[in-house]
Amino acid sequence: MQQILDHQSIVGVILAGGQGRRLGGVDKASSLLGGRPLIEHVIDRVRPQVSDLIINAAGDPDRFKNLSLPVVPDVVEGFAGPLAGILTGLEWMSVHRPDARWLASFAVDTPFLPPDLVNRLAMAVSGEGVDMACARSADRTHPVVALWPVRLVDDLRHALTVEDIRKIDRWTARHHIVHVDFEPVPVDGGEFDPFFNVNRPEDVIEAGRILDLVEK
């Protein structure tokens, strides 16, 4: 598949700041799947798709030290949700990767992301001349899994700090966004949504079942 945007122009951020309430308040990133922390599965999926990868997370960054990736806390005080993580990634880029123009964001609880995810989002942005692109599957949008332009960093900071906007959809509604559809992934005995996310204890069990099928 042709890649429209230059790979070097895209930085990735894994949003690992969720509070994990439905998982009993445990750190989602460190929850085990197949004997490995959930975040490691996400890294395996997305690291080849971007030029640089960072982790956005609160708390002690040393819990991620074995991953050899920058860990960046929210640039907005308080638990401001995923928009704050996206702003954090964009502002990190302005300092560390001023040559890059796009930020791809990923949720830490989605261990089966498509290997062509970023490329397809980039193709949609280039092909349709829109501001940003967001993944969608089974008629359900995934606002946290998207491609964001650095040029909107000031607009986003104003939305968060002055307008107190917290919902991603409320901010993206003022811009031109395209949704990119992804099909279920066929496996032996069925199929699964590549954006399956681990929110509840029963999801951990289901993710383990999917992992066994994927690794067959």
C-alpha cells in the first residue's frame, strides 16, 4: 500500500493516563496479557508505524524504564482526559521533533491495532484534504486512535485551558475530520475487532482468547 505522508513526519503517542476504574483502579498499562504488560503489545503494533514514539502517563515514570521510550506527563494540570494527552504529544514534538508535522495517538488498552493503521489514516488525510483522521470499526468511532496536525496545537491548548473542553468529539467538531473504516480481522473460528479494548476484568479474558488465536 502506498504511503502518502512521509514516515518521518509522524510521531506517535501512547495514551496511558487512564485511571482504570472499570479494572478496579489498576494501572492499565501494566495489566498482563499473555504474560506481558498490555502496553508492550501496543508498542509492538505501533512502533514500526511512526518515526518516534512516546508514552503519555502520570505517576512514576520508572515503571516504564525497561521500554526505553520517553515518558511525558500531561502539560495540563488535573485529569483532563485524552485531549490533554494529545496536546502533550503535540507540544513534545514542538521541542523534540520540530521537523515533524503529525501526531498519531493510540490507546494503551488496544493490543490488536492494525499494522497499517497510521498509513491508512495518513492516506485519508492526504487524499481528502482534511484536518485530521480518526479510526472507525463496526460503525463505532475510536476518537483516541487518530492522526492530528501540529498546526492545531494552539487551538487545542486554548480549547483545554480557556474553554475547558474535555470531550474529543466536541473539539474535533469544529474542524474537518474524516473517519477511516477498518474491517474485522478473520481468525480461526471467527473474527475480532482490531480496536478491541480492555476495560473490564472480563475483557482481559477475551483479549487472552484473541491473542491465542492471533499467535496460532
